[in-house]
Amino acid sequence: MSESIFEGKTVEEAIALACQELGLPREHLNIEIISTGSSGVFGLGLKKAKVRVSVPAPEAQPEEPGTEKADPKQILQELIALLDFDLTVESNLENGFEVLNLRGKDAGLLIGKQGQTIDALQYLLNKMLSKVAGEKIQVVLDCEGYRERRKAYLTEMAMRLKERAQKTGRSFYTDLLNSADRRAIHLALQNDPVVKTKSIGDGLLKKVAVYARERGKANGISR
Amino acid sequence: MKELIRYIARALVDNPDAVEVNEIEGEQTSVIELKVAKEDLGKVIGKQGRTARSMRTILSAASTKLRKRSVLEIIE
């Protein structure tokens, strides 16, 4: 168990500093207040608030070491504060997944080009949460309906590619997409009687090929 | 900027006390140097560099707001 002392103008400030430095929410810290501090008069008699903080060792937890849970919303709020973004966070449960919804002035900046920034933040947040929990944690970040908009855009793209594949009998490809985006394309066409989909390439980003199931049908000849 | 990287890096590694972050500020571009314990290098880089890339992506988003450019360098 490691101990450190943090100081601040108030006890609250000292604890907040401790949480930031240690990268843990305050529920995971043992906090002992050494002095509450006083603001003094015109800087005279000014005393800083002091807290002694220790982090309980993970193995000290009596059962199931993986049950320790960091609060995704709180960590995200701290990240947003460090990014100096003007956004508020709201947590919802959707289909068994925790979805963190952000809204505010910096929504566009947060989403980034083709969702690059929101995806990067989501990836890092999940890594950070998984590290604390000792198991894989998967939360979804959304920002002013971005995920829904993206899905609609991809579904439309899938339909366009299908139409072209159907007309010409050739394969058509999407741009390079990440796994979530590829999934949207596969799902949009999964039970399609005319075309099939397949991911092509390797690495994080792949293309999706949309091609006719059978030549004959591709040319519009029905059974 | 520096605090952002420090916060993320500390949450990813096994050895948070070994995390060191320096910011070298230039007129337009600042360089942020991240140093971690040798065993933790992989954790801040990630599979196919994905973690490092994600940190760089959000770093540039934060810099955009300040009308600056920031570069993240991971020091071995």
C-alpha cells in the first residue's frame, strides 16, 4: 500500500488533486484528512488543507479481484476537463451497454474527421477502465446522435453499392472502414437475397466488398 | 496538454510512478515527451501502435482548440 500526502486550498481540492494524480476515482482511495486548512485573513495565517491518501492494493480485496469498478462517467468527465472541451456527459444504458452521451459547444471537435477523435477517446477510455477493472470493459461514446447518423450514412452507402453490384454483376468496395463501421455494412445487407458482403484487407481498417450472390440474379433475372 | 497525456498514461501502465511527461513549448508547435517504465512501453504504444495513435488523435483535437500543434513522442 503506497501513501502520499496531497495539499490544496481546501480539502476538496486536495482530494481532487489526489484523484487526478493517481488516476483513480475517490471511491478507490483511502483518504485521511490531516488538516482542513484555513484561508486566513489577507493571506495571513493561510494554511493549506492536507490529506493523506493511500491506494489499497488490488490483492487486498477479499474476493474477486476483478470486481473493482471505475466510474466511466467520472473518468470521461476528467478527460473532457483536461481536453478543455465544453461538453457535458450523461450516462445511459442501451441494450445492456453503457452509453456515454456528450453534448455541448465542442461536439464537432470531439467527433473529429469521420469520427476519428470520438473513436480514439472511446478506445482509450475503455483501455483505462479495463485496466482498473482487470477485465474487458466496453462503453460506447456518443455525441449528439453521431452514432445513429453514422449508421444511417453507412446503411445508405451499403444500399448504393448493392444497387451497383446488382446492375453490373461486379464487386464494389467501400472506403477503408473500422470494425464498427464494417459491421454496419454487413448488418445492412446480411439477409439480402441478391448480394453478399465480405471484408477485404488486413489491419485495423478494411474495405467491405459487396458482390452478387449469383451472376444470373445479379442481372435481375429472378428464379 | 501535458496533464492530459500524464492522466491517460498513468491509467494505462502497471507502473504509474515511472510515468514522466515533459512539454517542450515552441512558438506554434509543442512537443510532448512521454517516458514510461520499460515494461510498460507496449502498453502506451498498443497493438499496431493503436494506443499511441489514439493519444495523438485526441492530442491534436485538444491543440486545435488552442490553435496550436502538438506532437507526442514516446521516449524509450
